[in-house]
Amino acid sequence: MNMADSTKLIQGLKRAANYSKLTMRQFGPKSYKQGQGALLKVLVKFGDDGSMCKKGLEKKLNWRGKDLRHVAKKAERNGYVTIQDAEFKFIVSITDKGREVMQKRFAAEDKAADMILEGLNTEERQQLANLCEKISKNCEGLGIDYSEIKKRSGKGAGHGKKGCPQGHGEGNGQDGKCCRQEGHGHGGKYVFVFKG
């Protein structure tokens, strides 16, 4: 296979990936990459029976302490989490209501994924998984750092301008602080499977 053929394959791979993202965005659940959704997903995926302390959440979400408190208290008001020892350890636990929300979103995500892969039998799906893994390992072998994807995901239209440092646009923040508009990720660069 010559270089031109390899380029065409990569172009096809990009096209399929873009179509997959668009399909997940249209038929899957609302983005849960930031805010309350990110918090709930981390609690479900990494929590001890759905509970985590402030330090653990800060590490997983890459959020500042005050930003975590802001989102957690909002989630508490909505009935998605409870907060214990708020002054010290700040232990956040997902509630039955929060679990129900996440279960619905996971189900919607799985349904959208099945739609994308419709027509592929079990063997073809496994072959696709193996090929994706092989391509990823080839790139890792070239010294490519996948964490750069997370760093770039935090960039927005407002970067480089006075205002919100999270890319929420000029004039939305004060003294370089986050504008704290609803739905904005407060320091969060954690990238999730949920589309956005």
C-alpha cells in the first residue's frame, strides 16, 4: 500500500469518526462532559458506592476546590447528590435520583452507539475494536500524548481575550475569573464519552 492509499484510509477514518460524533450528538444524551453531569459520572464510575471526598473529586475532574463546591451544591439543590461534612472532608454521594438520571443517559448513549454500528456483526465489531487499538498503539509508539486531546478540549472562542479564562467569551468574567454561566465547565478539562 502506497502513501496515497494510507492517506485515503485516514481520511475515511476521520469521516466515519465525525459521522459517529454527529450521530451521538443527535440521538444520544445531552452532553455530560462538564458541570453536574461530569460530577455524577465520576461518582458512578469511580466512587466508593457512589461517594467520593473533595480531594478525590478534584483529582478526577481536574477542578479547583471552590468550583467543585459550586457544582456539588447545585447538584445537591437538584436532589442529585448529598454532601456530608461540608466544612472539612466534603464527601459527595450520588442519590437515587442522580443514579436514575445517569442510568437513562447511559442507556441513551448505548442506543445511539448501536445505531452507528448497525449492520456490523459480532466478528466485524471485534475486528473494528482490534484495528482501532492497533492504530492507537502505533501512534503511542510515535510518542503521541493522548492527554493533549483533553488540554485542547478546554479551549474556546474566548481564549486570548479579556474575560472568562475558560473560553466563555469576552466580557463574561471579572478580573480574569470564570463567568460561572450555567453549563460551563469550571476548570474542568475532563473529557467524557458523552457527546457535546
